[in-house]
Amino acid sequence: MIALISHMGALSEEAARVMLEVLTRMGEEIEAAIETIEVLSDEELLRSIEEGSEDIKRGAVLPLEEFLEKHGYK
């Protein structure tokens, strides 16, 4: 990154803005990929997601209002 910044003087202001935008997006994409890998490597989390999905398919869910009341939010 330091090398990039030191060379920015030679870039137009627009080119530097675009480059920083691209690098920011790349960083966000890398972070998302890391998070995906973390989720996919957590067997307990994957089981929980699957169980939740099955609950939804069976209709074993509460309406939001009922959930909030049950857990003391209303």
C-alpha cells in the first residue's frame, strides 16, 4: 500500500480515486470470502442453519409479534 501511495503523485486525481475505490471493494470482497470460509468450516453452525431451515419447511416458527411477547420484548 505504501508503494501505491508513493506512486499516486503520478496519477491523476480521478485515477487515484478510482484505484482507491477498487482497492476498497477488493478488501470488502476478501473479508466476505473469509467470513464465508469461516461459516463453511464451522460444522456446528452449519448444523444449526440446516435445523433452522428444516423448522421453516415444517412451519415450526413463531410470528414476530408472538416471538417478541414470548421473550419479553412487548
